[in-house]
Amino acid sequence: MIRADRIVVYKSEPCGYCRAALQYLERRKGQTVDIVDLTGDAEARTALRERTGMRTVPQIWVGATHVGGYDEMRALDAAG
């Protein structure tokens, strides 16, 4: 799912941070986002956790770079 020219957000419901990340990227930054919904998919969540070492969503990639979650994305954006 990772493409050099895309932003990918792994999310699940209900998740306020997932909604906030998507709104920030799409509405505020005008970015097109590929969404991978992990709701109810325990196997995919386990695979994501093994890949990132993170248990939470959202998990955000910009191209092949793993940004992390919502807080990390906002911190990187604030830093320029």
C-alpha cells in the first residue's frame, strides 16, 4: 500500500485521533489521503503493530516514511 507519492493513514473506528488526522490532512492541508480501515480486522492490526511497533491508530506514512500517529504528525508539521 505504500507509494512514494501518497499519504497513507491506517485507522479504525471509533477513533477521535484518526478523525482529527484525516481532517487535518485533507481539509487543512489539502492532501489526498489513502485510508486503510482496520476496524474489526484483528489480523491487519497485528500486522501493523509488528511492522511499526506501535499499538495505536492512526499510523501515518508519507511515501515510505513512517511518521507515527497524530501527535507526531502535528509536531513534524509545526517544525516545518
